[in-house]
Amino acid sequence: MTPTAFLPSPMAATRAVVLGVALLALQGCGMIYKSTGDILMGFGRSEMLPYMMADDDTRIACAAGEAQTPLLMSFEQIGSNPNKLAALMYVTAASCTEELSLEQEMRYLRAVKQGNVAEAQDARVLQKRYAAISAKRQLEAYNRMMLAFKHPKDGECPKLKKEFDQLVWMIGMIGGLQALMNDGTADGSVGVPRDIAAKVERGMMCLDNNDWWGAPRGVRASVWSILPMLAPANAKPWEELQQAADSGARDGVRLGGAMYAMAAYSKGDDEHLRKAIRSFVKTDKVNADYRMVDTMALTIVQAISDRMWTEATGRRTPLGALGTFWDDAAKNESSINIDDLL
């Protein structure tokens, strides 16, 4: 056999060169994609997130969460780490389906009041479906947050030196608590672990209460009010919740006030619930850097008020009437709005 028999044919050699160039190109694309992903993560933290936090349009935040999360998560496939931003994006995406779930709950309450059984049943089914999607998104937010901080042992705090990291930790923890509540609405169909409540209660101790508008203590107190076995000795949840609400009003981010209302609503405590809602609307001071968080807190309180009004009257809270109730002392006839009679 001649030595040339071991040499590839010109065509085979050409194919090998082309294949080699293609592989190098793919490797180059992978490097470019990863660099793009890393740049996107940095831009999201330094520019997009502060801009979104300063805005007050929750519908835009909701749409951004649903539209941009797939793009953000796709960069994980080529080596970028989106977990911290993902925790925030999944929570905002969940706000879309929470609103849809609320609308079906409103429809259910109206149908019950009208005695329309089929309509009520259909609305209830859709409410649970949307609640299940919300729970899945919020659980993913919690899990991504835990992954970002390398799953600290229960009771231990991760390093939270940067404000961004603290925000991710807080929102991720609240997302876990919301996932548990929405899974309850969805009859446990998502399977959110029940021990999340205890983990959130302990996890919020990792944040400085004064730095975050009283919200960490408010979240803990809301857990105590619902699950007294997790409360420390001599804890006074309602007093703690009122203090959290007061701190939020003073600092311009009323997340503590929303926690107060949520806890009272979950407990079915009408006295504290009305007090929480009235207290919430007493101030319009807003922290410009966290306008979005305050607006989302407002959305939570508005939704609770709408449930109350719809169950009692068949219609949601009148425009501009948050903090008032259908059975408040009647005002003089001159204050009646003709629109309310239509």
C-alpha cells in the first residue's frame, strides 16, 4: 500500500476543514451569547431594575415579567446566571395571573349573590386555575432566590451586603409566602411546601427592619398572626403589624400596611382589616426610588377592599373610595354621585 493511501481525499479534507470552521464558529457564538447574557444581567441590575422600581405602572411591570422572563432565562443555557433577576421577574409575572384570578373571584362573588350557580362554579374553576399559575411562578421566584444565595441552611443568613441582594432576598421570601397562599386557593394542586412559611419567618430576620420600611417585621408578624405556633414568646402580632404599617407610611413604601391587611383578611378579622385599610390610605407619601413596591402594596389592599365590597354589595370599591365601606354612616344627599346609582 502506498503512503498516499493514508491521506484523505481532497473532498474529505475540504469537508473536515468546513466542519472545523463550523465548530469554531459555534464556539465563538457561544462565547458571544454568554457575553451578551452577562451584559444583560449587569444592565438589568444597574439600569432596568432601578427604572422599573421608580415607575408606578404595575401593568407594565406585569407585562415585562411575562414577556422578558423567557429571554432572561434562556441565557442560563449558555452559562449566564439569571437567578437573582429571575426571582424578581417571576414575582412580577405572577402579578398578571393574580389579577386574572381576582377578576374571576369577583365574578364568583357576584354570581353567588345573584344565585347563579353555574356562573359561580365556572368562575371558581377559573379562579383556581389562575391561582395555580400564580403559585407556580411565585414558587419559582422563591426557588431561584434560594439558588442564587446557594440555599443557606435554615436559620442562617447569606451575605447581603448590596442593596440589590437584600431586595432580591426580601421579594423572593414574600414570593414564597404568596405561593403558599395561592396554592391554598388552588386546592394545593401546585404542591408548595408547607414549611415555607416558617422559612420565610426566619429568613426575614436577615434584613434590617429600618432599612426596608418596616416590611421585614411586618412579614414576620403576618406569619405569626396566621400561624401562632411560629411566634416568639409574648409576641403581639397586631401591634407589630400596625408598627410596620406606620413605618411604611412614614418611609413612603407601604408594604407593611399591605401585610397588615393581608393578615387580617386571612384571619377573617374584620375589625383589624378595616383599621388596616383606613390606616393605609391616610398617607400619600411615596419613596420615589421604590414607587413600584408601594403601588403593588396599594394593589394588594385595593384587591382586598374590592372583595369586601363585592361580597357585601355586588360591586367593587367605588372609584376614589378606598378606605371607606358600604355601611359607613350615610352622608348627606348632596354628596351622592349619580354614577353610583346607575
